Amino acid sequence: MQIELIQGDITAQHVDAVVNAANHRLLGGGGVDGAIHRAGGPQILAECRELRRTRFPDGLPTGESVATTAGRLPARWVIHTVGPTYATTKDKTHLLQSCYRTSLAVADELGATSIAFPLVSSGIYRWPKDDAIRQALYVLRTADTAVHTATLVLYDEATLTLARRVSDERDDDAR
């Protein structure tokens, strides 16, 4: 899989699927979740409400993923995933990695070959950005998937610079 690191707006990505860092309610929120719902329009919320009514009456579990239409977004689908809240008292790394793995599995089920990810859990859920990048890259580099291109869409220049540094550190370790 080709992995790209870019600074940009996840709602503007021309890929098969964009990943939404959703909350368990699937009904919109702030950050990436709010931006995707605003840009994608009411079709996304309508499908999320139906998912809550049928498959996930208690909400989407942390680390799991599910797809809806992308509405007005240039992507075909939105893959919603619920990231863990960072805690120093309990290691939730497996849940963060699961967000990326289950999103890729959903992408495979859909037949998507290109996908754009935000940096899951690094905003309001307070996951340290350097480790969030490390976990994302680890899963993307080791995933068994039919996805050809995965783009990690980073919000600002500082996070892109950090992502490049973290990526290079890992590449240096591999030599």
C-alpha cells in the first residue's frame, strides 16, 4: 500500500472513502466529525440514524467501523470509526490500532482502493500526536488489505512536520 502524508481538509479528499473520527452516537459532533457531517450534508446523518436504530442501538463501539454514503463529499463513502480517549492509567493502543484496521476491513468490503484518514483520537480525545501517528503508520504499513492508497490527512503544518519526522524515524530504524 502507498501511504501519503498531507496537510489538508479531509472533506475535500478525492478518494473512494474518507474516515470519520466519530463519537459512539454516530450523530455528528465537533472536529472532524462535525466537518464531515456539515460538508457531506443530511444524507450522512440520515444513514447514521438508521444505523443507530437498527445495528447499533447502543452506539458504535470504540475501535469499530461502519460505512455510510458520503453525501455531497467528493468521496463515495464515509467510514465512521470511534477512537479511544487517551489515558495514562490504561493502555488503549489496541483500540486505536483497531480503528485503522476495521476501517480498512470496511473499505475492503466496499471495494474501496483509496482511503483518507484523519489522525484518529488526537483531537478532543487527547491522544499524543506523535504516538497517534506511530500507531496509524504501523497499522497502515502492516495491514493485509486491497486498499492501494492510504492518505493520512493532517490538519496543520506542525502536525504534518511531526508526521514526517515520525515516519522517517521508523524508516531509519528499519535500516
